[in-house]
Amino acid sequence: MFKKKSLFLFVASLLALTGCDGGNDGEVVRLQVWGPTKEGEKEVYEYLAGKFQEAHPEITFKMGFGDVSEGDAATMALGDIDTAADVFMFADDQLANLVQKGVLNALPTTYANIVKGRDLERSVSDASFTKEDEEEKVYAFPLASDNGYMLIYNKSYFTETDVESLEGMMAKADKDHQVVIDMGNGYYSMTGLLDYGELSYDPYTRVHDTDFDSVANASALQGMIDILRPKLDKGFKSINADDILADFSDANGNKVVAAVTGNWNADNIKEELGDDFAAAKLPTYTSADSTVVQMGSLSGSKLVGVKSSSLVSAWALSFAEFVTNEAAQLYRFEQIGKGPTNSVVYNTPDVLAEPGLAALDAQYPFSIPQGKSVGESFWTPAGSVGNFIVNGPANVDGPQTIQEQLTSFVQAITSAPEL
């Protein structure tokens, strides 16, 4: 789902923040931080780093900010913990591996209690892990609660009633006004079952437990096949919405009128649609056995971790807490629209009125936590199911029915991985 950067690119983009130099002759603390520069994240970081320096005038902070996305941070930290940043932003689906490999320690009790007292329960859960024979503990600071997806659509084309069901959308979509779902991408491909079937993951055995191959689930996906496959390129397109944002625009004739995508695309699509921008939870669809099924999703949080081997761990923890506190999350939302995990900020009128975040909130009851529900073995088999839904059998020797495809999927994700 994410593109990997090389360590060379990180080193090349390491930025010294002169604004974090207190200019005194006292103690000097050197702190390295990893985070993305895109979408204004670097500017927010620089502002908060400056505020942190102001709060501690007795210390001179020498800080470096490396352009490392939340998706790449764990890979780089696990690759070489010695050169990893003291503080880094990462997606919660990486937490288990970071804890198991010793990159992250449980937060000290004082900080863990701060997190539990101020953040959304679901984000606290995303930041927590249960080691074998131990109770669950908090290992990171919640940063953002918008790591999920919803439906974004053109409200001049679809009404609120239209987008309640997949059938309603397909009835109006045509070859020049298409609905986009990237069904070949395991992140989106199982939307038909994520709220309908059962799925869990054991990070120690690295195997899943699921009923996705049940008759009811096969019937559900057969219903999705019956809806989508006849509309392929005639109202439905299986493609990554990230790559066709301009197709929402009037200038391009609104070739795309709706997409299942994440809040990271909301601002760009707003620029294309203007007042016609709208967002909602994912639609329902009707199973082949006539059951109405709510499309589900994966959800999660962005977190801030502190490297276990940091030589300045006390200051690293203090800084991580500072950049995720209530004031920092409010500033982050105001500047770049990121969904807060802080309970107070999350429930402010401006956050509740933001269409993309409101849609994610509406979808949340029909989502499962990505970090605790799926492992690495999930993605490729899930993509194969999505491709089958759209295109049918991949070859004459492979699964010929959706039931067979789901059986193959379940076998793949419930088998112990080769060591």
C-alpha cells in the first residue's frame, strides 16, 4: 500500500531546524524526528517544535526532521534501529512488529495514563499491544484517527439517497460518469465482507481466523459480482482513486463521480468539485440470497513512537507527548485538516462538521481495526478476491467460482507462513 523510500533519501532530506535552537549556553539535546513532509506535515512539525523549545528555554534543542512517511517508518527502524530517529510517526498496523522486535517499549505509566485519559478509546486501542502472558499496554502516542476510507462523491450527480446503496449508484453511473473502487488492492477489495464476516489475526503465529469462505459470505460477494461486473467500464472502474483525482473535475467532464478512498484525498477532490463535494459512509448492497449487506472497511490511527534505544528517551517521550496533546492536535486539524484522536478536539463543532471526517465517523461502526485484524499474508490473497469479483477467473486452473476463490483466500491467510 505504501511506497518505500531508501535511507539515502532520508539522509538527503534531513532538515536542521534552526527555530529549535534556544540560543543559550545551557544543556544541548539532540533529537531526531521522522515524519512525512507532504500535506503540510513538516510545517506543522516545525511550528510545534518551536513551541516545545519555548516551553523549555533552559535547554537548547538541536532537532533534525527526516522525510519518512508513516508507512515507511517501521521498515526503516526495523532495518537499522541504531540509525532510526528518536521519535517517529507511523501507522498503527506496524505496532505489533515494532513491539515484538524491541523497537518500542511500553510507555511509562505516567504517559500511558495521559493517553488513556485524553484520547479516543479506539485510538488508545490502536496504540496498545498485548504481549504473550502480559496485560495490554500502551506503546505509542495517538496522533490522528483518520486512517480509513469512505465514499466521496459529486452531489450534483448523486443524491444522498442514491449513495445509500451500490445498486442505486450503479443505476445512475455510466461510461462517462464512473464510480471507482480499487478492487485489485487488498486494502479495498474485501469491503463486501469486512462488516459481514469474521476476521482476526494472531501476531505471534501470524495467521488469521476467519469465516470468509462460508456459504453466506460467498453469496454476499456473488451479489456484489452481479452488481459490479456488468457495469465494468460502463459505470464502474477498478482503479486507484489516488491516480485519477483530476477526473472529478468539471474541466475533465466529471469522468469520475464517486470513489471509495481515504481522507488523504479529500482536499484534492474538494479542489476539483468545489461546492459539489460530499462524503458518506460506504453504501449497502444486496447479497445473492437477498440479504442487505453493509460494505465494511479497515480503520486505524496514526501514532507517534519513541525508539527504545534513544539516548535522550526522557526528552523524546516529552516531545512525543507534546506534539500529540490537545493544543497540538487542534492546531494540526486547523492547519491541515487531520482527524484528531484527542477526545476534546474530536468533538468540537468544526471537526464534526468536516465532511470527510464526519463520513469516516459514520463508517467507523462498520469497520474493523486494521492493526489488530490483518497481517502481511492478507493483502495479496485479498487482492485476488477483488480481481475475481471484477474480472472473473484469472485462469482455467484457478478458482472458477467465488466460493472456490474464497476457499483459496482462507487457506492462504490461515496457513502458518514459511520461516
